[in-house]
Amino acid sequence: MSLEITISQHTAILLEHARKSLNDEALIREAVRLKDATLLKNAEEEHYQYEDFFTYAEEHNEKLEQALEGYRMTFNTRNGLKIWTEEKFNLQAHVDFSFGEDRMDDIKLTKHQVSQLKESLALNWVVLEKPHHEGIQEVSLVLRGNIK
């Protein structure tokens, strides 16, 4: 039985933002291995700061090296999940998917991306899948307990 790697939503958003911004997995792996936030400096923007990235991960016992291979977020807030989805899949809310009170709809992903989503999503949300069409799967994310 494999041990599931869990990280906070905040850590996941920063990790996926670095992946999207830098487009250099080797550099990110090196930064994580060395715990060197300066290597992530080019990914920094107003809401994406890496100064405390490694300190936070250590304080919360997050295994970042293993998380690079896959992780589950410990909890997802509505807005945090929107941001993570935008960063992870390079999508934009209200353009590529609808974003409501307790759900996100019309998210179009590849089969591989749906698998990544299911593996990463915190257990307080549920993935609802529609039949796939030409390799694209449309999914909705619904806050657990609000499935209708």
C-alpha cells in the first residue's frame, strides 16, 4: 500500500503556479531538493511569493519532493480550488469554466488531466463526469453534500 502525499491547498497553488510560470520542471525539482526559494524568484507575482514556501512546508510536515510526483490537497476552499484549477490546467474561470457558489461546471479536460484532478482534489469535493467526446472529458466539481 502506497502512502498518499498530502499538502495544503496553498502549497499546491504555489507549486502549480511555479510549474506554469517557469515551465522548467528540472529547475523546480532543484529548488525543492536544495530548499532554495531564490530559484523560484522568476515565478513570483503579487499573490505568489516563495520566500516562506519551504519553511511552511517543513513546519507542516509536507513532503515536497514526493509531492512533485503527485499529491492530494488536505482541504479545498471554493476560491482556492478555482485558483488551483486555473494554475494546474491553465484555464480561466468564467471563460473556460463556470464558477458558482458550491460548484464549478463545464471544465473540459483530457483523460489524463481528469485523473490528475481526482488524485489531487481534497475529499471535501466530488468530481462529476459527463461522457467524454473526442478525448475531452467535461467535469463538474461539487462541494460534498451539495450534489444535486
